[in-house]
Amino acid sequence: GREILFFLPSSCPPAMSLASLRSAFSAAVRLPLATRSFSSAFVLRTGDAAPSKYEFILSEVRGEKKNVGLITLNRPRALNALCNPLMLEVNAALDAFEKDPSIGCVVITGSDRAFAAGADIKEMQDKDFLGVFSGNFLSHWNRVSHTTKPVIAAVNGFALGGGCELAMMCDIIYAGEKAMFGQPEIKLGTIPGAGGTQRLTHAVGKSKAMEIVLTGESFMNAAEAEKAGLVSKVFPVADLVNKAIETAEKIASKSQAAVAMAKEAVNKAFELSLQEGCHFEKRMFHATFATEDRKEGMTAFVEKREAEFKNK
């Protein structure tokens, strides 16, 4: 089925608004629905007849074989600043693509001007230590890094603070020629809180990461980011998203089981010693021999034909 994510104004009585909306929605589409709470948001699940709608993102299926999920951050007036409702929508869209067997890869992008210019500072301005610590503030932002299916970030414009962190949670980063990457949190009297100090250091090394994080000003342009290893490829702004979708289609055409194992094995390289990582890789390699796709892939190679993977 589809998911429709709604957000209630803070001035509305939640129980009354939820009941009223449930009633109106049920009457309109005459379909059974279930509700899952998300603090200030909730999801209505319906059958395939109802389209999926979001307030802060666009979610669609792309690719010649309709096997690529595309999530577009869509908060243009705030340069796609990452507020809590937006991240909940991203998570909901990722959950839907994870459950869809026809989707083999996901692309996340923003606008030509900004992938995401940072976190929403107004949203966190009045928070205190007890609230953010006891509530594990930003914990759900890591959903992108926990997806089984590969995620490609297509970054145009600004990717600063939380925007840079969101891009680094993805498995591959493609950048438009005018992209800018940085972690300016130190200028606000705080530090990165969604992986910036960790993933950036893994990507570009200690010295460069220190310069970027400690000054809050040493932004990297697309060419510098590619040279430093943060970005895989750089494209003209107008071509970026299509190029990312092309790569996503190539990934989606492969065995989903093998892709998931390969992704997990590469990610383990950041967490395990070389010996432990090689052992893990060998076990994943052995595990592919339990799949029909491994047999089909090798048989197709021997028979000099294209493999027809069934994701089994």
C-alpha cells in the first residue's frame, strides 16, 4: 500500500484533529486505514489507489524499469533546512522504498541552489541539555545510513552542517559543479551532531576534517570534494540528477541480495580491523552461494549472455 504523511499545526488539538482527519479521509476514499504516530506527525496507510503525499519532500519512482526511488528535499524557502518533520518524511519514504521489491536503489537530492543548507536552527534554538540528552535528539536522522538498499546523494548547491551529514550518510555522493560542502556548527557555539566529525574524517582525513570543523568556514567546492575523496564524480548542474539515476539503475539491475551483502561488507571496513573485515567479507562471499542469483550470474557468464536476476 501507500503511505500519506500528515503534519498537524501546533495550535490544533491533536486528538480532535486526528479523529476529524481520519473520518474525512475514510469518507473520501472509503478505504480501511491504520495510524502510526510520529510525535507531531502521523502516517495514514491506504491501498494503492491513494497517492503518497508529503509536505517537505517529493517521492517518486524513476528509471526505465521503474526500479529507482527518488526523494527530493522540497523546502525551498528555507534552502531545504532539515527540520524534524522533513526528516520524518525522508524516513517514511525510505521505509516505503525498502519494502518495495521493485526498487533496487534510492537517490536523494535537493534543489539546484541547495541540497540542504543545514539543520533548522530555529527548531533547536530553545532546547536544553536535559531535553536533547534524555530525548536522544537527532537519533532518528541516521535512518539513511541503515538502509539495506544503496542510497546515492545527488548534491547541487549548499550541503552544509546537517546537509553535509545527510549526504555523507549515503553510500555514494555525486556533486554538481557548484556544490559546496562544509560543517559550520562551530560558529553557532556547537559541533556537528549527526556524524559530521566521524564520517568527514573517514572521508577526507584528520587534517582536512579538523580545518573544516574547527573553523566552520573552510568549505569544499565540488572539485575539492572530489579530489579529497568525499565525492565520487562531478557533473554539470543540469545533468546531476539524471546521472545519479543512471548509476542507480545500474545498481538496481543487479541481484539485490548480492548488492546488500556488498554494501554491508564495504561499510564494515570502517568498523573492523583488516583481518576482521576480510573474514566478514569471506563469509558474505560464501553466503552468496545460497542464492539463486549467484548461480544465474555465473551460468550466464559461462554461457556468454546477460544474467536475469530474480532477487532470490
